[in-house]
Amino acid sequence: QVQLVESGGGLVQAGGSLRLSCAASGHTFSSYAMGWFRQAPGKEREFVAAISWSGGSTYYADSVKGRFTISRDNAENTVYLQMNSLKPEDTAVYYCTDTRGSWGQGTQVTVSS
């Protein structure tokens, strides 16, 4: 059974940084592309970033491009989301997912103005 567990969320002031982690178990992590989505209160879940199985290709939503960086460590079965220059509009629950359609439970990120 695939399990994805996010961590690293919290409360931060605008302009600050956070690093989210997503630890995977139950499948061959390095075989799958991974992604981060987020869902703000009252809004639909939206794409944030994705990374290919090798880490050689990355993709970002326009709203986070230049501020967020996705990376992965296949030896540690973990994908990361480094978030810099955070804005209040980045406040959301952040979810990790893979190309099998598995989802984590989410981690809350709150950015105060």
C-alpha cells in the first residue's frame, strides 16, 4: 500500500520561507513523477509543482515560479518543496501526490501579512 506523508508546514510571516517534505513508502518511489498541489479555504485544489522520476524536469504554476523549488531524493524516497518569499495568498493545505494517484494527508501552510 502506497503511503505519502507530508511534513514541514507551519505559520510564517510574509517574505519568509518553509521547506515541505513528502516521504513515500510502499512503492518504487524512483519510478514515479511526483507533484505538489494546494487547497485554500473555499477554493479548489490547484497544481503547484511537479518533478519527473529522475528529477531532470520540473514544472511550476505561474503563481509560484521563481519562488518555489521542487526537488527529490530517490535514495531517501522523499520529495521536497522549498518555498521562499511566501505571500499570504500561499496559505493553503499542501498535498503531495504521485502519478499513481496516491495522495498524502496534507500539511497546513499559513502565511501572515
